[in-house]
Amino acid sequence: MPEVPGTPDPAAVLTSRYNSRLLMVSLAGALVVGVGLLYTARSYRLAHRGQVTDRFTKTLERLGSPELYVRIGGIHALAQVMRDSGDHSGDIVEVLVAFVRHRAPRHVLDGDTGSPIYP
């Protein structure tokens, strides 16, 4: 049977269909991988935020301890949290300033005795 001009070769048609299907499957796979990466990154950020919050809470508990060495450990733990999470540095500085103001001895301003007054 003679070839009609302008009709494509059946093998070329099959090859182009195969290539288009392969392209669609590859694009769908890339989309799934991209969504998975976004989900993983979001989960990582949330887990990290929760971990920093837990560490911050534990250090605040340590600062309230009556034992001196536990409070010193709490101060060092706050410093580590500040190094690990720059987002919380302002909160940590506020906590440390309040801790020092509350714990530091105050002197009488009129100067009679000069003995410290503890809050």
C-alpha cells in the first residue's frame, strides 16, 4: 500500500506517545517529591521550635530553683538556647535581666547603713 503524503509513520506516533507519557509521569513524580520535601521542611521547623520551647521552659524552671548550682546551670542553658535559636534572644535577655534584678542585692539610697536590702 502506498504511503499517503502527510501521514505520520506509525512507529513515530507510538514513540512520541511513549515519550509524552514518560514526560507526564516524570513531572508527576517530581511534583510528589517536591511536596514531600516541603512537608518535611515544615515538620522539621515545627519540631525544632517545639524543642527550643521545651529547653527554654526547663531553663526557666532551673532559674527558680533554690539551689545555686542549679540556677547557674539554668543561666548556662539559657546561653546555649540563645546560641542555638537567635529568634529567642530578645526573650532570653529579658528573662536574664529580670532574674538579675530580682536576685541582686539593693543598697539603701540615703546612705545611712550601706547594708544591702534583698528583695
